[in-house]
Amino acid sequence: MDERHLNIIARVVHDSMRSFQSALGEEAAPPWDEAEQWQIDATLEGVKFLLEHPNAPTSAQHDQWMQQKLDDGWVHGETKDANAKTHPMLIAYEQLPLHERQKDALFQAVVRALTFKD
């Protein structure tokens, strides 16, 4: 897959996550063009992971995200804070609230829809 197509998929995934966050009443991530580089990188890495592991369950998608965060120095914390690098969802997939597991499923559904081949 070329870089352009990868970026299109990542942008759509990002916008889908923003919409879901808004629907849940959460503070939504900034638009793609205003997102921090770490946010863009995280989405791109998640897309790449699923493209390399097309049959990965949603739990593996979360594990990939969590490992990326831990590798970047993030730790579990009560609130999401990019400056302090804390995030409340740095927990096992099975411990995630339903809406967080749904985000992983949505992420995968969007990627799969945009890489569907006849």
C-alpha cells in the first residue's frame, strides 16, 4: 500500500474516532490537520498493525496501542494528559469499559472497509 492510501485510511479512522468521542460526550481529539504528531503517528501505527495482521482481534489492536504508548514513556493515570504522558486506558483489554472496546472495533471496521478487495 502506498503512503498516500495509508494516510487517507488513517485520516478517516481519526475522524471516525473523533465522531464517536463526540457522540459519547467525551472531549474529541483535534481534527487531523490540527492533531499533534504523536496522535497522527499512533493512528498510522494502528493502521499499519492491522494491515500487517488482518485477522487480529480487537484485543490485539488495543495491545498494540498500549505497547506503543508504553514504549513512548506513557504510564497509567487517572486522566489522559499528553504532557504528563498518563492515560487511564493503559489497562488490559478485558478491563476496558464497553465504549473503549467499541472504539477498537470501530477502528478495525474502518480500516477493513477501506482496504476491502473484490
